Amino acid sequence: MKSLTVGKNDAGQRLDKFIKKAVPSLPQALMYKYIRTKHIKLNGKRVGISDRLKEGDIVAMYIKDEFFSEREQFYDFLNAPKQLNIIYEDENILLLDKKAGVLCHPDGREYVDTLINRIKRYLYEKGEYRPGEENSFVPALANRIDRNTGGIVIAAKNAEALRLLNHIIKTRQLHKYYLCVTVGTPPKRSDVLSAYLYKDEKSNTVRVSKKPFENSKSIKTKYTVLDSLNGISLVEIELLTGRTHQIRAHMASIGCPLLGDGKYGSNRVNKSLGGYKKQLLYSYKLRFDFKEDMGLLGYLNGREFEAADVWFKEEFYTGGLV
């Protein structure tokens, strides 16, 4: 028999999810059987598969010792590079300036060198992340940015911070601002664009139209032209909705595709304007604007954070882009 005490980061989870992470070698079908037959108990009593756990609960498992074999002490994230560009850090969150080319999470080709693995290594070496002691929670990202786009990514250090961040983002209590360089100049100095967008999963592209069409979703994009030089413009974007490729496709739909964007712009034009092979787009600023009590993260209300190093901004003003 082995007992596990539910810690702060594990509270609020379903029992079955907790056990899957705490005892990964226990087959799922056998786990469900043990719960039904009371070989797994909560605080000495019968428990349901979907029951939620509270901090301090004791999960007792009367199962074979072989399922409690020692966890591997070498962690693959220790092979990730150490480099992190930290904008802000406290006991609950990290704000990081992710550079273009870095994956947020593993994909089919790259597993080790990802932003989340760099974060795990950083916190592990600081002693703030102890995977051998955690039953389930691991540091997690609250938002993602495409590999070829740079910008601010938020990481949660504990389960409560992650829950709140997910709620803040979902309810639009976080304002996200982007810098981009467009080919040509938008028709107005500042405007809010409204349209409809449909994502084609097979081609990983989207289509934008001023009128609604089948399976389309509404989008809103606010832009402000900061400056125009040599046939290109530096533009600030505020996402009022958050759809796949929204900025790239929406700006292209008004005749101002992002410089370097071969998917929604023109490779011929990109080649003539410096040969950029990735879109000049950066998630450079965040502002927290709470409309309700955010408990643990309440101190972030009204705070604004900005990435200091947007690689194409200085080059735009010095004429180095084209």
C-alpha cells in the first residue's frame, strides 16, 4: 500500500487524472477496476473516478509494489538550451520574450529544444520545480506563438496561476499588441477591421471575407500605422479576437500583406523587398485589465509589459529592411 497526499498544485483535479500522472505505469483499465473495487480510496473511503481532489486529501492505493517503481531521475528537459529572455518573473508567473524560430511545444520533428523545456530546466535548476515531488503539475504555457513569430509568452509556475491565466485570456481581460511591417500603407491611419474567417485544416490556411459564409467565424482587428517608409509601413495591431493567422490574413485582405509572408503575401514581392522568408510580426506588448477579482494574480491588474528587442523595429527606421 502506498499513500499520496494531494498538494496545492494537484488540488481541483479529477482522481483518475491525478493517478494517471502520479502512477504512470498503472494501466488505465486496471486503475478504473481498482477504483471500483475500493483498492484505491480517498481519505479512507470509497471514491468515484471523477471526484475532485482537495489540498490535503490522502489517496491510498492498495496495489502491487511494481507499479510504484522509482521514477527516472534524468529528465529530458535538462538537454534543452539554457537561454531564456525573461521580461518579468515572480513566484507565480514568467513572462518570456520568445524569439522567432523557437517552438513553444514539441512537434513531430523537435522534442527537446522548446520554450517549455527551457522553462522547466530553468525552474528545476533554481529549485522551484521538483518533478520527483510533484504528483501531476508541471510548469505550463498559458498562450502560444507560432514558431516563425516572436513575442511575449506567459508561463505559469503553479496550478492556480495557470487556471487564472486561462480564465483571463478566455474572457479577454488581457490585451495583446503586435508590431508588424506591411507591404504598402493601410488606407486609414487607424481603423478597426471586421470580417469573417474560415480555417482550412488540411492546408493550414485561412480565408477572409467581408460577408459571413459557411463555417466562418467573425474577426476584429484594430490597427494603427506608426510610420511609413520606402513603400512599407510599421503597424501596431491589437487583436480584438484571436483566430488562426488572423493578423496575416486580415491585413492581406485589405491589400497590405505582412512583409516576408509567403502564405498570404507574394514571394515575388518579398524577394524584391529584401528576400525575407518569415513574416515580420512580433507580439511585443501585453496589458492586464481585470474586470473581476483575480485572487492570486490580482496584483497584475493594470500592469503592462513590453519586449525591448523587436528585431525589425530599428531596421525599419534606419532603412535597413528594404
